[in-house]
Amino acid sequence: MNKKLLILLFSVVIFFSGSCVFAFGPSSSELHNGIDVSEWQGNINFAEVKQSGIDIVYIKSSQGSNYVDPYFKTHYENAKANGLNIGFYHFVTAYTEEEAIEEARFFVSVINNYASDCKLAMDFEQFGDLSVSEINEISTAFLDTVTSLTNKEVVIYSDASNARNVFGPELASKYHIWVADYYVSEPSNGNWSSWIGFQYTNKGEISGIDGYVDRDYFTNEIFLSDSSPVNVDNLPNPSTNENCIIVQRGDTLSAIAEKYNTSYLYLAKVNNISNPNLIYTSQKICVPSLDDSSLNDTSHMLYVIKWGNTLNMISKLFDVPVQDIVDLNDISNPNLIYAGQILRIPVINRH
């Protein structure tokens, strides 16, 4: 057969198979404008967010088996006070089914006694050297445990590639998908026939939020059939002081930093690691967080340092002298701050 004809036929097969298998749309016609937030957004004016037309906000509650997002409670209370529909998501870091069950129990312990309007979400996106079957087993263990403990529906958050190539048909038959696919009018997928959430950009801009925020569309199927508070007994009490992990074979400080939305230099500093390129199996690495008293102290506000920030920039942003920030945070070198580091910013009464 003519070589050019073969190439043409192959291209046609790819085009039609791709368009038939991978394109999919919302589960229903009515769409709700949404965002999802974490400590990266810092303090949020949810009154302005509501006025901007946002109806749903997904809030990061936790990560791993003992890390609570330091803004979880504040984001929840302020979003609720302004009449927004709320959902919670947990960032999974498990490498075994046993760890997945532990993380599920921890997630539920963090959101215990809090009311969610939307399905509880699993965010599992960094897999290390796990196989596809292991990823699906871990996901199933986490999702089934959360469902069993709370008696509430759950949803899988995933980028389009993982939703197509990693999360399998069995998961797709049991759980809905909240898919991330940027700069397209319709997301692509292979195992789900429709989505109930579509994160269409990570560079959204909304009044009331400093910097970028993820923007989403949600269908009516994102809502829980029972939005009463989670009420589960005999769960571990969440700790917000610090998250410590044990280094596994193949781990790097950079990969650990990426998991916890910080920088490897900051982790090296707070863990007294002289050579960031040299960590050891079984070594304990801790990621400092904040306790609730820090969030409720009205003498200061919190700010998560972003890539490219300097103290001078932050000083101008909040109209606070650099030295005041240095003193409150015990910063030894004002020229050395790190992305992911949380600063206390003095609240100055100018009246």
C-alpha cells in the first residue's frame, strides 16, 4: 500500500478514536462557578469572592496523615459566613493501602463536625514509583474508607491525563470525576462519560484574593445528598503543629518540598540539613505549620511566601515596615526567605 495513504489512514484512525473516546462534557446543563483554595491564597475576602459570582469553594483541609492546612478553619468559617457552598479536599501522599486508610481516617478527623455542601474530594496526583494497579488500590482504599466512615459521597480530583491513563474503569464506575484540563473548552478523558467538576485554569483572578486561584465549573451532581456536619466517633485528634515524614528510598528534598507546597531550601533550613542534595532513608523531615492560636491572634495576619517574593515587596503589599516583619518572625537574614514559608504580618491600626 502507498506509504502516504497508510499515514493518512493512521491519522484518520487516531483522530476519530481520540474524538470518540476522549471528549466528554458536564453531567448536567446547569453550571456553578467555583474556586478551590488552600494556604497558598492566604487571607481571603469571601464577601468579595461571593460578589464576584462564585457559588462553590473547595477548601483544602489536610494532607498526608498529619498535616492540616493552616487556613482550613479560617477559610471554612469565612466562606460559610458569606453564604458560599463549601467542599473539602484532602491531598493524598500514601504509598500503601494501609497508609491510604490511615490518611482517610485523618481526613475525616479534620473535617469532623464541619458541614460540607459538596462531595468530599480525593486529590491524588503525585505517585512516585507506584504502579497503575497500586495507585488504583490506594485510591480505592482511601475513597471506600471515607465513604464508610462518613456515609457521604466522594469525588476524585484528577488532571485529564491521569484520569485517562491512571485511574481505571472500576473507579470510574463507582465515583464521579472532577477533572483539571487547562486552556480547553472541553476536557479530555477516557474512563468517565461526564464530569461533575471541571478545573479549567490555575491562573484565575477573583476580587478578594491576592494572586492566582484555580477556577472551576461544577454541575448539580457535585452537591451532597446529605449536607449535615460530619459526625464520626473514635478518630485521631488532628495536630497542626508540624507534619513529619520518614524519608523513603528514592525520595529527594525537592520532591518532598513539592508535595508540601514549599521549597527545598526552606525544608533544609528548618531541619538543619547542611546539604540539601543529601538526605537518607529513614531520616525524619518536618514541615512546620501553625496552631489555631496563631490564626485567631488579631495582632497579626498570615501570608504564605510565593516564588519571587522579597521582604521589600511584602512590606509594600501590606504597608508594614520590613523591620517589623523581621522582628515578628525572628528572621536572621532579611535577604533569605523561602517560597512556602508562612509569615506573620503585623496588623497596624492607622485610625
